[in-house]
Amino acid sequence: MRSRRSCLAVPGSNPRFLEKAQGLPADEVFLDLEDSVAPSAKEGARKNVVAALREGDWSGRTRVVRVNDLGTQWTYRDVIEVVEGAGEFLDCLMLPKVEDPAQVVWLDTLLTQIEKANGLPVGGIGVEAQIESARGLVNVDAIGGASGRLETLVFGPADFMASINMRTLVVGEQPPGYTEGDAYHYILMRILMAARTHGLQAIDGPYLAIRDLDGFRRVAGRSAALGFDGKWVLHPTQIEAANEVFSPSQEDYERAELILDAYEYHTTVEGRGAVMLGDEMIDEASRKMALVVTAKGRAAGMSRTTAFTPPAS
């Protein structure tokens, strides 16, 4: 899977931001045609986005465009103009405010038609589905299985909070008066379970207090601990924090690689399924847990500093 520890939002209506984003170390950059673009600027933003994809240097980053939601008059033109204009430079389209699997099927069908008409590989452009309402969360399991193009499920907290009448004006923090536990735990876990059921990544939404890096780290750490793969970032200062929070520590990465090597050795050379590694017993379940950590570490570009040494016979 693509690394998506940090997913940077860039308004498609701002050429200066589109240029600056190319030099930032975000894993994913999504060029936005939706909420960050005024209605009068939608058409111009499409042209900006196509030009940025075709002419910019996005090396090492996942390239995504967020189109407008299907309740608007802009969506179909967003998809057609962006994919016809720069489909070969595009990794995914993000569909916001998904509430029903039929919406994902619609996008899949339209993408297939455009790909065929323009000589692009059919199925080559992935889809990210944004869950932003109570209805979307109730249907998230079906949404997750709606298309083979789906790569991620993304939590959209602001619209979601409004959809359930959560009494707060602060996005990402606990609502005033909520003092027990985590008001978002059920939502995050429901999205995560649907994502993992269908082999998808799960991405947490933005933290709007962009100057509060301690707050960002705390909230990002919550979803990272659950198993989320990354988080939206709205400002360059949040990128480094997201990349760090959603990567394993060097110690954990080294340990996970060691577990894989030790388990491989003992099961193939010695024919044993459960062995001791230091003070810890490892078995097949340990191998599966280690695979998760090593996958995240390798995707983040981490490398080992120690090697496994087989025990003396």
C-alpha cells in the first residue's frame, strides 16, 4: 500500500500553494476542488489542478484530487476534466461526503469510461471515500466493499460533527462537557473495522488548530494507536509531526524485523512453531503483528541497523 502518514490538503484555486506543496515532505498531496474552493472559482481551480499535475514535480508523493460531492453540480465535470487532462499523472480521486455505496460505483463507472476513451489503464486510478455523516458511517461497511478501486476510507470530522448535532465549534477536540473517554472512539473504530475488512487504509481527518502542534500530536497519536495509517495535514508545520506519529519507533521497527527473521529461522531450520526470543515467546501471531510494524516502517523508508544472528548449534 502507498504510504499516507501525512495527507496534505492544497486548495486548487491557489497556484502559489500548488507550487509550494511540491517541495514539502508529505506522503500524499491532495489538490482540492471542494470545500477550500469558492463556487465562483471552481472552473479555474480545475485548470490549475490539471496544470499542476502535468507540469509539477510530485516525485515520491501520492497524487490525489478531491472532487466536489455528488450533491453538487460540479462533480461530473471535475472528474472528466481532471482525468482527461491529467489522468496519467493522477493516483487517486477523493470523493467527499460518501453516504451510499452507489456513489462509489458511480465514480468507478465514470472513471472506467474515461480511461477507456483516453487509452489509460482501466482501474489505474484509485478512489478515496470520505465518511462525513451519520448515514455514511452506518453504511461504511458496504461503502468499503463497493469498488476494487477503493484504497482508503477517510474520516471527515467537521461535517460529521454537524450531521450528528455534536455541540461544538472545535474540530478535532473533545466537545465541551464530554469528560469521560473519547467522543470519537466509536466513529474511528467503525471506519477502521470497515477499512481492514476490505483491505483498505484508514485516514484520520484534520486538526484545525494549525498552530497547536502539541494538540495535533496528541490527537494524531490517538488514531495512530488504534491502527490508522495517517492523518490530514492543513499546514506544512503539521507534516513532520504526522510522519513521526504514524511511523513506528526505530526500536519497534528493529524488533519487528528481528521477530520476522527469528521466526523464519526457527520454523524452517529447526521446525519449531513457538520459540523464545530473548525473554519473549514468539509464534505465528507474533509474526503477523511484526508484519504490520515492518510494513509501516518500510513504507516510511526506515532501515535496520542490526541483523539477526542464528543461535549457535
